[in-house]
Amino acid sequence: MKNPIKPILLFMPFFLSGCTPEILLSDGQNVVVDANLNRPAEAKAIADRECAKYNKTSYLMREADKSNLSANYIYECVKP
């Protein structure tokens, strides 16, 4: 009998990687982050890091609901 756990362990990282927030746009003026609705703090941290590259801070302009699992968080990079 084969061990069914081994194939699951091989594919698990691919499934989990879809849950991580990702940057869709970053141009120094705006940052758009696609993130799980349960992880707004992570989206904010990503936007803060991106805006900090331009000596700015992030300000949440809009949370565009994409589905019941994730949203696009739209931030504006503003002078502190």
C-alpha cells in the first residue's frame, strides 16, 4: 500500500501560496494589493513597505471586493 501523505506534502506549498497577499500595482503614487479579506493588516504592511521606497506612507483609499475570499486593497502613497 502506498503512502498517500507523500503526494499531499509535495503539492501543499502550491495550494498555500495562493493565499499570500501580492502586489498588483506599485508606481510610487498608488499601491494595489490583492489579499485575503481576513488579512487586511498584511495588505497594509505591504503597502507601507512599497510607499516607504518613495519616502511616503500609505493611505487606504478603497477596498474593492473581488469575491468572498479576497479583495483588492487600493492605497495612495502620500507625504507624511
